[in-house]
Amino acid sequence: MRAPIFRGMVCWAMIAALPAFLFAADSGGAMLYGKGTVWLNNSPLPHSSAIFSGDLIRTERQSVANFSVSETSVVIQTDSLVKFEGTDVALEHGSVSVATSNGMAARASEVRIAPVSNTWTEFDVTDVDGTVQIFARKGDVNIQCGKDTVALNEGQQAFREESGKCRRKKGGAYVPASGDLLTNRYVAAGLVGGGIGITCFLLCSEEPPMPVSAWAP
């Protein structure tokens, strides 16, 4: 008896979360998830929430957040302040990691970082006290510094000088702000919409799924 009750509880909980996810996707918003102390527009984030252009997200120390929108996942690292702008993410302080195949860009201190093409691209941006550093983790990005544009190939990193110009960094190892977060469960959050529907179908079905062996000729 316990297994069917548990499946039902999980199913209805996921169904309840589905409208918010679909509403955010249809209205140009995204779904925000947090771990630790995360603030959304100066209010504590309970666990997850739909966000829209203009919303401010702040993480404290030992906290991270992630928002997912179509073909994009953005990880907001610890001790960071970010503004969601729909097609861009504006970093006011701290670090973000972006994984996208739809051209999501990031801005930091008048520097704009955007994928060269709509292929899968991953990059990290750090802005601490006006010092901006960029790392092209996967794929190539263009960095706009005023009237100048710097092309950054996969595996390269760049920084903005005090003069306002951006230059590629030569030598030295790059250390991500808070570990290799783009490879963990936060990226998977971008698939939650489709996963909810499939999981609910499997959990809510009264008949048990047909064993794999039954499909054998």
C-alpha cells in the first residue's frame, strides 16, 4: 500500500509545480532554484520561483542558485548579485557560469560576453571590484569592450584592464569560482519541464510498466 501512496504524493507534487514552470517558459521568464540562503528581489527564496526580466537574485556565502530557460542554464555562484534580463544576465558582483545553445549572453561592468553561434557554449564570468575575468569553457565567445571586440576561443581566458580594454590572458591556469558546477545537477534543471510530464505519466499510471523483456521478439 505504501508504494502506490508514495507514487501518488510525488506525482501530485510534480503536477502542482508544472504550471509555474510552463507559465515562466511561455511568458519569457525562467525558473529559479536555490541552495542555501538566496534572495529574490530582497526577499528570501523559499526553494524555487518563476523569475522575469528585471528580477534581482543575490546569493550569500556558501549558497548557489540556478535558473533555467529554454536551452540555457545559468549558475549564480556564491556571494553574487545578478539581474535577469531575459536574453542577457547582468552580473553586478561575483561570478556566473552560463551553459547555452540559444545565445544567452552575460554583461559585467560594461563588458558583454556572447556565444559566437547558437551551438552549445559554456563560459564563466567573474566581476569583483570592477575586475572582470572571462573563461571560455566550451565553444567560442565574443567579448565587447566599448567599441572593441575580442574573440575568445574555447579554453582561453581574458580580462578587462583598468583602461577599459579587454585582452586575452596568456599562460596561467584558470580556477573556476566555485568548482565545476556546470557538470552537476544544476544543468539538469533545464530539462525539468519534459521530465515532469514523463515522470508523472509513469508514477500516476495504475498499471505497472511493461518489463523490458516483454518487448523482446
